Amino acid sequence: MWSDVPVTTRKSSSRRGAFTQHSNASGAVAMGIAVALVSAVGMYYFDPRSGRRRRALLRDYSVRAAHQSQNLLATAAADARNRARGLYHESASRLAHEQIDDQTLSERVRSRLGRICSHPRAIHVACRDGAVSLRGDILKHELAGVLRTVRHVPGVRSVTHHLQLHDEPGRMPFLQGHTRKNEPRMEYLQRNWSPAPRILAGAAGTMLIASGVSQRSPAGLALALGGAALLARSVSNEPLTQWIGARSEEEEGVVVQKTLRVYAEPEEVYSCWRQMENFPEFMSHVREVSKVSDTMYHWIVDGPAGVPAEWNAEITADVPGELLAWRTTQDSVVHNSGVIHFEPDAYGGTRVHIRMTYRPPANAMGRTIAKLFRVDPRTQMDEDLARFKSYMEVGKTTGAHGPVVRH
């Protein structure tokens, strides 16, 4: 009867061995990824040509991040105190009978209507001793929500209405146009979280990560991933749909607008900008711009950690001396578009106004990674425009390959 014992022991030992081998393989892969990331960061910040400047920017960015963290904690503490005070007074007002004058009650009702009704100005509110009367025009599908909301306003005793119901706006003047309703939503269902809930969510995400890592199991991995997602949502204060690259059609990405005055004729400034092959001379992050056709150019630029990124951009509008517009092609990894206006000023120079829209491959995640490596498009544009101004006015600047002299 003892013959079964060794068999069970051998099976258990083999399973433990397989688990150990799998763990060792996973550890080796994780170690390899970590070494690759450390190497990439080291190459970026210890580059002989730009490493010193990048390290200085990283130091400044770290100091700024520390100050922002302190401000966030102070704001979160104040937010928590205000929420607790507001909750106390709201509870006290509901328990005690509150005498509210008609004007105050009317303002409260109008405030609530602005959150639940698409055209609150079409409704006239009259209050008398807690009795609320509503008159005007309203869309039929909004009536039930409006009446329910008004009944729950503190101080309201009764609600009557003489509203004209409409299935469609038609030609009613007060129902024209579209107004977004600010419907009350739970804090964590809103797009932007206030400071106190952000801190609470970040702490919860950190605890989930620690708990998941300590379990060393598939369930623990799922727990850690959920905690990481919650922590990322808290830190960025942006919806997770943007972190994975999903976005709605109305979201256009990062919009950058800059205005620059250059002491040169508009035709001269336009001509320099139109020769895109010369961009690497004053744009430090641009490696190469090659002409494919009269309106198509191929770009190679430095991405995060110095990894090159390539795309094709076409000129969509070209008015010599006045306007230049472009956009990337549909198959480009990085999507951007922009327009530049060249306007003469009263001093014989040129006012250059640039409006650029930029959307990285992973949206919010891509922007965060770019900021960590100091390749944010706003920062890059400021630096490039300063070099362009020097290039046009002084005749020299520093580009991607060192000092450049204009011929």
C-alpha cells in the first residue's frame, strides 16, 4: 500500500520543476526588457552631443514634477475638507426645516435645470412659498427628468407646470441650436477627476499592484494590471480609452498655436519655410526631409529615446507669401496637420502664426512617454521657432548636425 507514495512525489516534483522553469524563463524575459529600457534611456541622456542638455531638462522637469505633486496633495486636502463640510451642511439642511426665500429657491431651480435640460432658457420659473410653477417650451422626452429633478431641489414643496411639449424643436426660437446637458454623474464616471478622488484612486491602484505582485498567479497578474490601469488613470487624469489609442471623432488631439515675429519680408520667410528639405538646419529633432513630389515630403524625426519615426506629409494649401498648410497621409504612424499664415507687420517684418494638430500613435500614453523624454510637441515648437528666428535674422543657428550658417 506504500507504492502510491513515490509516484505522487515524482508528479509533484515534476510540476514544481516545470513551474520553476517557467518562472525562470519569465524572469529572463523581464530582465531582458528591463536591460533594453535602461540601455535606451542611458543612450538618450548620455549622448555626447545633446546628453548634457537633456540631463538639465530632466532635472528641471523633476523639480517641476515635485512641486506639482506638492500642490496636488495640498489641493486634494483642501478638496476633501470642502467636500466634508459640504456634506455636513447638506445633511443638516435636509434634517432641519430651512426657510428659503422665493428668489433663492428660483435660482436653485434654474441651476438644476441647466444640468438636466438642453434649453433651460426656454423655461420660466416662478416660486411662491415653496410652490414652483414652470412655463414655457420643452422637448417632450425631457419633461419627466425635469419634473423629477425640480421636486428634489431642497425647499421645493410642490411642482406644477404649464409647459408646451414639442417632439422636435421645429421653428420654436428658444429650442434652436444644441446645448450640451451637464447631467450630474458619479465622480469616477466623469472625464476629469477632482484632486481628492484622484489621490484616493491612485492609492487604491498602488495597493492593488502590490497585492497582485505578491500573489504570483494569473489572478494576481490580473489584479496588478487592474491596479496599474487605475493608477495610470489617476496620474494622467485622462480616460483610459485615450491611453489605448481609442478616441471619438470630435477629439482632434494636441493643438498647438504659436505666433512669432521675424524681421524679414513675408516672401523671404515663406520661401525659407517652403523649402522643407532645409528643416533639419533649424529643427534639432528632424533628421531628414526628402522631396517625393511637388506636394509630398518624407519625414524622418527623432522619437522618444532617440528612436526614429517616419511619415509622409502632403501640402494641402500653398499661397506664396501668405499661407502654407499640410497634413500627414492616412497610413502615417504619427498624425499631424497644420497651417502657417505669413502676415506683414507695421515694422517691415513678418508675423508668423502657426496652428498645428498632433496626435501620437497611442494618444495619451504616447504623449506621456514623449514628455518623459522631453519631446513634447509644444516644447519642440518653441525651441524650433527660436532657432528659425535666429536663422532668418542672424543667419546662423544650431540644427540637428551642429552649427548652421545661412547662405
